[in-house]
Amino acid sequence: MAFNLNLLKLKEFGTVAEIRQDVVSVSGLANCMNGQLVLIEDKAKGVIVGFDPDYVLVLIVKAQGKVKPGDKVTTTLDAFKVPVGMSFIGRRVNALGEPLDGQGYIKEDDAYPIFNTAPTVLQREPLNEVLQTGTKSIDMTLPIGKGQRMLILGDRMTGKTTVGVDAIVNQRGKNVICIYCGIGKAEAALSRVADVFGVEDVWDYGIMVTAGASDSMGQQYLVPYVATSIGEYFMYAKGMDVLIVFDDFTKHAWAYRQISLLLERAPGRDAYPGDIFYIHSQLVERAGKMKPELGGGTMTHLPIVETQQGDFAGYIPSNIISMTDGQIFLNATLFGEGFKPAVDMGLSVSRIGNKVQWPAMKKPTSMLKIDYVRFRELEKLTRIKAGSSSDLDARLAKGKVLEEVLKQDQNAPIPMEEQVLLLFALHNGLFEGISPREVQPRNARFIEHVRIRRPDLVATLVKDKKMTDELSKGLLDELHAFKNTTL
């Protein structure tokens, strides 16, 4: 009699020896591996997270009953996998890929390992396409490429989530699958994001993968890995562009620190275990742009980290800064002064640079960041030093106009072509001689004027992404016409 080896499933059986909160010590599992799924009778699901001389250490990720010593443990020799598929679009799921939105079963197309390996250098391609965030200060001065890892950090309540969610909102109609990964957030905060998804029609291309503050440490630890695995299905199997916002890695680090202390691992700096750098780098390295023969898909990561009193040199922030391709630092002082989004140009950087920017934006934005930083320094000096001159007043007035140009309302992303028109208007004197509060209304009227009178110019700009002599002349004519009608 012949056996079909493909249908043969090897199982191991063990016994619960000890329980410490969400960590279970199991005896009798001799052939298991890290990251493997474990079933504790019909009471709980867990994942193997470590070993000691006598026991296998299991982290409970879903408890359906009370686990006690002596309970039977079963495991198959497979890595822990999560269901993935096209049907996940428009749904909110937990750290096991199970629905949280009350809309019923989600049909899976495949199952991907939670702890998948990152693509190698030979499987990747250089980044060459911009991810349009819709946030002017980012697209103009800190461009993000598709496949990049860009950190968003700042103190509590400085608009970090808003920047990430606005980037998701701006992907509508751009064929980008967006995943919002909520880690340890309050249910009220997660509901606000879900409400934005509903109002802005994000569910047509968006997914929420969440483990809230009331969920187990195991789910909070696993949820970013699960979100990345779901994203990898669209990148590898479908060759699509994916954007994942992790909100936030600080709470993920807290959850892992709790788990590590329960596992009796030696604490290091700030009581974090020695492998805290590895678990985050393991995640962000899974982002990138694949070669055409591997589908040509991309995955962009926007991890969020909370700082304490602006200290971005703290342990977790500095760790993640070192493993990403740049950072967007949100300054609490700027936020308090009403400059929103409160992007600190002096401390923010994109290591991809303007390589991925539209050619039409490269020249007008080349000095924008430096000009704004100089204005902020000059403004600080004038606060502490009396006296002024006509030249100083003119420079301050120009800086205040630039500040208004960079300001933006929440959940109101600006299309890239409108940003180019704004820069064109700025460099051709549309805002000279007016008060800062008139800048945005005048810009809105100018863009409407161009869209109505010369939609062909806007269409050419969107298609070619370049500022040709012909396009520049047409826009200059419309600028003069607009000035004549408004004066």
C-alpha cells in the first residue's frame, strides 16, 4: 500500500508545565522551531518564541479558555502562517487575520508565513518612483519613493497618525494597496481611523490590521508581522504597490519588552532585551522594490515612533532611525505655534533625496528646505534681539509666505500637480505684497483658474511630470491673466 507523502502531517504532542501570564512553558516538544504555531487543546493558540534547557516557551496569541498545567499541547511541523488574499481589501482584521468588522468570513487565496524572510539585494531594484503622500512639506522637501522605509517620529499629539493616514487617503485611484497597522492603540483612536477610511472611501483599497491596547501582548507583538505578510501577498503574488503605516513601533517595543521579561531574558538598556533591534529590522527589511521578473511590486513602510519631550536620540527612536531611509520629525513647538503638519525641516531627512521626485518639482524645491530653515533661525534671532531693517523685514515677510505655503489642513491631501502649480506661483511672484493669511485663498483661486481655462496644461503636467518651456510659458500667461483679473 502506497502513502501520499503530501497528505502526511507530522504532529508533536507536549504538556503545559507552567504558566506566567501569556507565556506558557511546554515539555515534550523535541522537534519544534521558533515561530511555529501551537494549539493548547481547544483553549488557546500560541506561537513558539524561545527555548530553555527543559521547556519550549510559547506565547499565547488567542485564548478561548483558561490554560492550566497538564493541558495537552499539539503542534505540526509548519511555520505559523496567516491567511492572505484579495478579499482582505476593505476589511478590518486582528493579528491572526480574523475579521473584526462583523462582516463575516474572509475568503483566503493563500497562506503566508508571519516571520517571512526579507528579499535579498539581488531580488531588489533601485527606487525610481515617488509615493505621493499629498502632504506638501513632505512631497516638496522629503520625497518618499515606492519601496522606501520612512520613519515618522515626534512627541505625543503632534500629528504623527494624521501624516500616515493622509498618505493612505492620497493613494485613492493610484492602484496602491494601503494597510493601516494599529499596535496597542486605544479603541477610540482606531475607530477614528476607521471613520476616516469610511468618509474618504479608503475601504476600496485599504485594510486595517489591529491589536488594540485591550488585546493580549501576543497579538500586539505579532500584528506588524501579520500586516507585512498580508502586504507581501499583493507585492509578490500580484505585483502591486503596497503602503503600510505602523502605528506605532513604540508600543510594539513595550509589548516585546514585557514578553521578554516574562521569558526571563536578560534586560539591557531601558530594560529592553538585546534583540529589540533585530525584531524591528526584521520587519522593515521586508520593504523594497522587486525586480520585474519577480512581479515588480513594491512595499513602502511608514513606521511611527513616539518620542519623549523631543528626544529622538532615545533608544527605540535612534534604533529605527538607523534602519530606515530617512525620518520625518514632528516638532511639538511648531505644532503649538499652529504650523501643521509640524514637520521640523532641520531634523528631517530623506536619504532617497530628490531622485524619485517629479522632474517638475526638482528645481523649484532645491532650496525650499534651506530657505525655510533659515527663516526659522532668523525669526528666533529677531525674538531675542531688538531692532530691524527694511531688508530684515522683507526676508521675514518672504519667510512667512513660505510658511503659509507649507501649511495644510488635516485629511486634505494635495495632488502633486497642484503642488507644482503652487511652487510655480510662489517663484513667479503671485504672493508678493500680500499678507500671509491671503496666500492659501489666492493659491486656491489660481489653481481653479488654470483648471478651468487650461485643463490641457494640467493634463500635460500629470502625464509628463516635467516643466517644459511650452508648459512654463502657458502657465506664465495664465498667471498674468489671473493677476489682471484679481487686481
